[in-house]
Amino acid sequence: MIHGPYFEDTLVGSKVLPFLLREQASLIEAGHCAPEFVLCNEHRVVSLWDDDKPVCATVWQYYPNSKSAWSYLLVTHKDYWRQGLYTKIHEALSQRMVELGVMIRHSEQWLTNGKIFDAAGKNGMRPYLFRMKKDL
Ligand SMILES: CC(C)(COP(=O)(O)OP(=O)(O)OC[C@H]1O[C@@H](n2cnc3c(N)ncnc32)[C@H](O)[C@@H]1OP(=O)(O)O)[C@@H](O)C(=O)NCCC(=O)NCCS
């Protein structure tokens, strides 16, 4: 049975870390994530579990001076896709951010990752910046 969300103040020592590392590896292989480290020890983490295993999680950082927060790597295990877990964790995290005084929630998405635009859009996220690059 799905339980959570569970909030932790750091990734260090979190039982969710191996799950996040596996999911990031899959995203890199799918071309939906830069081949570099996204996670850092300072990240906070929130997770949903099915019995004894994490099945949906994200990491995030709170910036009190700008009343903003960023979430990174919001992932659901593929066996649990389309069961509302993204929505559940997204809403719980927004609520926690509001309690902290956050006024703007940010995230970055890769253009190649089409369905995340549907999922994020459905949860109130709107594009506001187009990042450009040139490979040299
Ligand atoms: C994108 C992802 C996080 C969605 O998680 P999820 O738990 O399946 O999402 P939900 O069940 O809460 O779905 C929420 C909405 O997202 C959209 N959505 C989710 N999966 C979709 C898909 N395959 N195609 C189109 N829309 C999709 C739908 O609008 C859905 O609402 P609906 O089911 O009522 O139509 C999940 O597919 C995933 O982990 N993918 C790999 C990791 C990833 O790309 N993470 C984002 C970048 S870090």
C-alpha cells in the first residue's frame, strides 16, 4: 500500500538515495537529463513508498531570501506510472513550500521529455524561460 509523503532535510543517509540514483541513470540513458550529477548532499527529499520501497520522490532546495524553491528530479518508478503519484507528491511539496513562505516554485524540464510537460502543466507549472545553448 502506498504511504507517505515523508520529508527529510538532507539526502545524506536517506534510504531514498539509491532509488533516485537509479532513476537519474534511466533519465540520462533516455536523453532526458544531463549526464552530470544533479543530486547534492544539501538537497531536501520527499518520498512516497509502497511497503518498504520508495516509488516516487523528488529533491528540492529552499531559498528563503528570494522566497523561492527549486525541485529537481521528480520521478515515479515505472511500475507505478499513471497512478497519481506525481500529482500527490507535487501537491504535498507545494503545501510544504507555502508553509515555509515560498512564493515561487521552480523546476527545469528537458524539451525531449514530452510527458513531463503534461504532468507539470496539469499541476499548475507554467513555462516562463527558454534556455538556449550552442555546443562548442
Ligand atoms: C513524468 C512522471 C514523473 C509522471 O509520474 P506519474 O506518477 O505517472 O504521474 P501522475 O499519475 O500523477 O500523472 C499526472 C498527469 O501527468 C500526465 N502524464 C503522466 N504520464 C503521462 C504520459 N505517459 N503521457 C501523457 N501524459 C502523462 C497526465 O496529464 C496525468 O494525469 P492523468 O493520468 O489524470 O491524465 C513519470 O512518468 C516519470 O517518473 N517519468 C520518468 C522520470 C521523469 O521524466 N521525471 C521528470 C523529469 S525530472
